[in-house]
Amino acid sequence: MTPLAVSDYTVVSALGHGRAPTLQALRAGRSGLRQVDFETATLGAWLGVVDGIEALDWRADLADFDCRNNRLAELGLRADAFSSSVRRAAARFGAARIGVFLGTSTSGILQTELAYRRRDAVSGALPADLHYAETHNTYSVARYVRQALDLRGPACVVSTACSSSAKVFGQAARLIELGLIDAAVVGGVDSLCLTTLYGFQALELVSPEICRPWDAQRRGLSIGEAAAFALLERDAAAPLAWLLGCGESSDGHHMSSPHPEGAGAALAMRQALAQAGCTPADVSYINLHGTGTPGNDAAEDRGVVSVFGRDTPCSSTKGYTGHTLGAAGGVEAVVSMLALQDGLLPAGLNVRQIDPTLQSNYLTQARQGRLERVASNSFGFGGSNACLLFGAAP
Amino acid sequence: MSAVSAVLDVGVAGIGLLGPGLVDWASALPLLRDPALWQRVPTVVPAPALLPATERRRAGIVVKASVVVADAACAAAGVAPASLATVFTSSTGDPANCHALCEALASAGRLVSPTRFTNSVHNVAAGYWHIATQSMQTSTSLAAFDASLAAGLLEAAAQCAYTLAPVLLVACDVPYLEPLHGVRPLADSFALAMVLLPQGGRRLHLALAGDAIATRCAHPGLETLRGQIPAARGLPLLQALAGPAAAALVLEGLPGMALAVQVDAA
């Protein structure tokens, strides 16, 4: 693919609002995870909770969209003045030439989960204040962002579980290269809800302690929430990074377990390299999907080693943010671009002893160095795999 | 900066269809050509032969309907399913599963079934399809509320034109149970699938069409159906593909973002 300019990007997660606190935490090895309850869910798990969601002021004309997920999206649009960059692009290209492609897994389903507690005692009807289309529906977050930014271009939500907000980069790149649009707002927004908290618990994939990706005694994931956005433009005077490739594949194996050899994951990594015209040796760092479940990390390790060998430095940053599910691809795209800009190879957190059966070059200490290209893996339920490849801005 | 949107050229090689009074593409052809012959009866979703018995038990209606039309489109196109990249589009995932989860989460025990949670992902139909066909090709699942059909067609055509490889498009919407049906009423289930080819097939030319008004179905009953289910927004295109003549139509998209489709003569 033709390298595509990333002219701006931002993130809001448990590490804070915007690039600066995120980079500080990555440099310092500071986790944003806390052992806290969410809503009425007292599961004792560690969560990556975003601060400031409830206190946010809300536009009266968008009142129907008011929910945790869209509030999180709005925090993301305000962080690093991201929406100003979008408005500049809209002035340059026209609002109809800018797409909105966002990933989410559960959108604002929390609204409906809470509304089910308030069903009419006689009819069973949901309360009239539930705005399904604007909050719960899968598309609602892209609809909110498109409307809040006054954009008129094509838009959709990609919802392929935890690969969602990586795949939107590829989708936008195709439409820009084909000449259908000139720029796109891409990224992901996923907020805490009961479906994911109790669902991952039911699958016995939630760690009772803080998540420890790549650790020999890892016991599962810690769930987080986040909003991450990037602005992709046909050309840009001062790009912050370049999107070089977006590899995508399916496992075709199992709904909730990865292919044990990481075959689908490897296919996505190879495709990203091929699109970028790169060899594995050209990649300076891999941001792993690294959820911290025994099976996921083992499968990813095999996939990484089969493509890159044992030397390429890699780490998972889910020990900082938690697994932000549908937003994870976007969050880790931002981490990858921060790594490129700052020359930072972040350390994987919470490792006591690296699993000796894993063979890739996992970093437990942060490193500084000139990075040329960074790969970011995202894999989801349904066997959906994506690998993004970013290059440093000259 | 280009003032006029680019045009995507793709060819339709095989179609699968399932909807009210529309049992499959072959038997729907005369009905779409002369809708006076069409009688609206509730959609019957058959058990997909492609899914193994255990998967069939676990799969919701949205999975079954998607797999049935996808399988039919591949058979009609004469292509191996495992060779196709896929785009699945739906306004929501598995609605009955969503209702069951919300009920469980509102109950005192909050006991969630692991299978229900696994099946709650929007890409549930794509997951089952790729497992059943053992396809490792790329797959995306997307949503754009009532504009989901146009968004899916745009994405599938863009992938086909970009990769120069065939793409399977599957659009499917299934109604919620109450009480969610009360806040998102879809009248019935509707599913369509198309194998898109970079070369050959019945040629389509797609372009973004801004505020253009969506083409309506001339037949009042089909027009009602078109407006009732997101996937049925594709009916004007299906009617054009059912006949031999060239046609120009506009599919409903997001506000201010319709999708114009020119259909070449067969």
C-alpha cells in the first residue's frame, strides 16, 4: 500500500487524557490498573478505569447520545485538541470527503443493561428514556463522532471484537487510496459494561490479580476502557507517523480460542510486512496483543517467532491500560506511534518470571533507541486478526 | 483533492437471498421481476447444512440466515468459500442472545453463559462462517444502523477493487425479541449475499452520492419491506439484478451519504 500520513492522534485510557500522560506512564513503567468495583459489579478484578467520564459537560443538542461510551468518545475528541485537527481537515477537504471508521465491541450497551432493571412491571417495556439508536446500537459511537464533528462522509463501526479498531486503519487506507475520500477519523472506543465484566468472568479469562502478560504464572486479562483516535490524510505537511501496512486474516479455528500455533496471527503479520514492502528485520519493535491469558500469549508467541524469529524486541502494554477490547487496536496504534516518536520500547509490566516456554524477545525493561518501524498486533473472538505497521516520520 | 468521488467497478457472480416470501434467489427471480406474483409471508430460516450439528445448536438466527445465503451465493458463483475474503454487515449482532444476556445481567445471580458471551460479538456470523469453511481469508464485520447494507456494499466493493480478489458480502438483519423490539422494531429477518469479482460477472459501478434520494421499489409491498429492515434496503439493487436491463439506482446510506449504483445490462 501507499504509505499514509497520520497527521494527528490521541488516546484516553486509565493512564490519563492525551499523549503526554500516556507517554510518561510508558516511560516510567506505571500501570493505570486498579482493583476497583465498577457500577454494582464487585468482582474483585483489576480494571483500567478512565477518570472524568461522569463529570464531563454534555451538549444539549446531542442529549440523546449521552452514555458512558459516547462520553468516553468525547473525552478522546477533546484530548490533545484532536477535534481541532479534524476541523482543519474538514476545512481543507470538505466534510463529505472525510470518513469516520471506529471500532467497538459493546458500544453503549451499558444503557440497555441498566434499563433492563427498570422494565415496566406490567408490560415489560423498557423505560422511555433509553435511546437505543444513539447509545446501545453498534453504530452509535461512529454516529456520535460523525455528528459531533459535523462530518458528512462515509462512516461505519467495525465490530470484530478485540481486533476492531486496528482493522479500521486498513479500511480507511483503502478508501483513501481508491479516491473515495481524502481523510478519515479512525480509532476505537470501548467502555466498561456488565456484559464484558461478567462474560469474561464466565469464560474464566479474568485474572484475579493484576494481569501479567508473558509471565509464567499469568492467570488472565484485566479489562480496561479507552478511546483512541487517529486522523489519516491523503497527504500532510508534518505527519506524526506513517501507516505502512494493515494485515488482516481469520483463524477459521474457534470462536473464543486462538489457533494454537498462531497461524492466523502469523498470516496477518506477514501480510502487513508485504503491504509495507518490508522484511521482518526492518521492524524495530512489536507491540503484542498480549492479553495475559495462558492460551492467547502462547499462540501469539508462536506466531511472532514463526514470522520474526526470536530477536525482535516486543512487549504487551496491557499491563498499563488493561485490555480495552474493541479499543485495543486503536490504543496500541497510539502506543506504537508514541514509541516511534519518542524512541521508546516500553517494558511489559507485572512480569515476575518470563514463561520459559515463550521464545520471543520480551522486554521487561524499557529501552530507548531510534525506531524505524513498529508493528502492533490485535486479535479477537471469532478468530479475527490484524497487524498494523507504522513507520517513523522523517 | 478530488472534487468528484471515484467509481468502484465490481462484478456480481452469485447471489443468495432469504426474506419474507423470498425463499432463495432462484425462486425469487420471477417475483422480483413481477412483484404482483410475490406474497409476503414470514421469513423461514432453514438449518444451514454447512454448520456441524453442535454449531447449529449454538448458532442464533442471524448466524443461520447469514450462513445460508453466503453458502448459496458461493454455490451460485461456483467458487470455493475458503478462497473468499468476507464482509458481514448487520445493524446488530445476534438479537435473541443480546436479550438473554441483558436479562441475566438484570437478575439477582447475574449468571452469564460462556457460550452466550462468546456469541455476543457482532462478528459472530463471520466467526461461524470462517470456522465452518476453514477459511483464513480476511473478514470484517460492520454496522451502520439503517445504512448497514450500503456501508457493507461499499466496503466489499472497495476491498474487491483494492485487492483485485473476489469478496463475499453478507448482509443480514434479524428482529429483536421484546422488550428490545419495542425500541428497535424490525419487521422480520432479511439476508442477502453476493460474491463480488474484480473482473467478469454482472458489472456494477458504485459511487458516493451525497444527498441523492434513495430509489424506491415501485411495488408498494416491496417498498414497505425495503423500509422495514436494513438489509432489505438492497431490494432496488436485487430487482435490477433480477432483470436483464441496465439500471441506475441509489441505495439508502447515512444522512448525506447515499450510494449510487449503475448496473450494466446482463
